[in-house]
Amino acid sequence: FRIMPSLKFQMGSGKTTPYMKAGAVIGFGSKLIMESSGSSSSQFGGNSSNTMKMEFTGRTSLGFSGALGLQFELSEKLHFFTEVHMITHSWAPKRSIITESTADGVDQLPSMDTDEKETEFLDKYTESDDPNAPDKELKYFMPLSSIGLQLGLVFTL
């Protein structure tokens, strides 16, 4: 989940009111599951298929949010709004683990060493050849940004 505290700046008042919102994006409990599958065939008539499921977990993520919009007065207590909003947000996983891996329907996990199944993402590291320890890679960021259009109603009590 994520929390998005923001400030709303409204320009004037009247039947149609333009506004702008700006704020931060703070993501917690981040987890991403990536699934992939593929198949291939050879010129000699053989076919193969592979599937893999990988789970990325880790760090809190930070970003920014913003919006430009218009609010229209429908009545004293009811307003319609429309806005274009943008979130710039990226996330760096701390760890990944392959939770499923098959080749032609045969489970590949039992034959994989720990360093083939698990990866730790670090700011810096030294190489290790220990097959019983997770692989180490440099930390990288996954983009989670978006842009969209939002429409809605505001009812004032």
C-alpha cells in the first residue's frame, strides 16, 4: 500500500475553480510477483516450454504526485471535478526469490542451488562463489510511475 500526503492549491472561487495538487508518495510493504512463460520449437520438430515465477520484496519506496484540475459547482453542496494526475514513483527491491520454475512441465527448483534461486540487491558487494548463499547484484529501481485522468463528485456536508 502507499500513502500520498498532498497539498491542494485552489485558484479563486466561483462556478468553475481551477486547482493544483502536489505531494509525496510513500510506499510500504512492497512486494512484486513476476511470472513469465515461453515456448520454442526447433527445426527438427522438438518443442519446449518454460515457466517461472519470481517474488521481489523489500524496501520502502518514495516518489512525488501532482495534479491539475477543474472543479465545477453543480449546487451549493455538490461539485463535479476532473483532473489529470501524475505519480513519479520507483522502487528498489531488497531481495528476489524464484518460487516456481518448470521446463516442459518438470519442476526445476529441486535441482537449483540457492544462488540460482535467490538474489540480494545491494549498493555494493564483492563476488562470492558460494552456491549455498544468495546471489548478489547491484540495487536497481523499477518504475511504478503513472499518468491518468480522474473524474468525480464532491459532496459537502
